[in-house]
Amino acid sequence: MTFSRKTLATYLLLVVVLAATIGCDRVTKRLATDTLAGAGDLSFLAGTVTMFYTENSGGFLSLGAGLSRGGRTAIFVVGTGLVLVAAAIGLLRSRFDLWSMLGITLFVAGGASNWIDRVTRGKVVDFLNVGIGPVRTGVFNVADMAIMAGLGLLIVAEARSMRARER
């Protein structure tokens, strides 16, 4: 199997994005664990950004946190692991455009880094909260931002693709 220079460059870019995303998430979670655990909240920009340490045994917005340990393992370790493997295989076998491939890579990188937490700790470290007054996000981390950015890129790429097909 031979690849063109453009294909190799694309795959190299995706590997760099994958490694940088996972690395950044791992480092920030370590910093949060070392500096925020047991400390008070840190607030920036008049409370718009708040940082505090928390552990999430559930999924998005703590959904599933009340499940038994076995249920959480089945869903968040086994199920998520299978979804990540399927997404990675789909990416490698795809003919997607660069933006879609970048979106899938960010999604897989964020999911993989949170998956590592679930396998090693049974829960995910979260530490960021953003909002104005009572309108606030849930608590999240860098991996969650990568997942959301990846999904956003996929939506935009699909919308562009649909518009191009309509023409």
C-alpha cells in the first residue's frame, strides 16, 4: 500500500493533533489534581471562568453516575472503548475531507483521554466551568472541549458537503 505525499502529510497532521490533544488533556488534569484538589475555587474574568477540582464517575453532565460500578464499566469503559476503536477504524478507512478527518481525530483524542481516566481511576477529572451569573456550563476538561470541537467540525463539514451536493 503506497500513499501520496499529501496523504502522508494529512495522516502526520492527524497524529500530531491526536498526540497534542491527549498530551494537553493529561497535563492539565495532572495540574488540576496537584493544585486544585482540596483547594478552593479559582475565579477569573469576574467569575466567567471558574476552576475547581471534581471527579466525574458518569458521562456527559454526570449522566450515569448513579449506575452500579459494573454498569458504569460496561458503558463507559467497554462501550466507549468500542466506539473509539470503530471511529478510529472508520477514520483510517475513510475518504472524508480534511475537516471531517480533523473532527473525528479530535473526537477520538478527547474520548481516548477520558477513557484512560476511566480505565485507570474509574472516573474522569474535571476542573473548568464557564458562564455568566447563574447561566453556567457543566464542569469539564480539555478532552471534553476536544470532543465538542470535533463534533462541531463534523457538523460544519457535513453541512458544507450537503450544500456542495445540492449545487
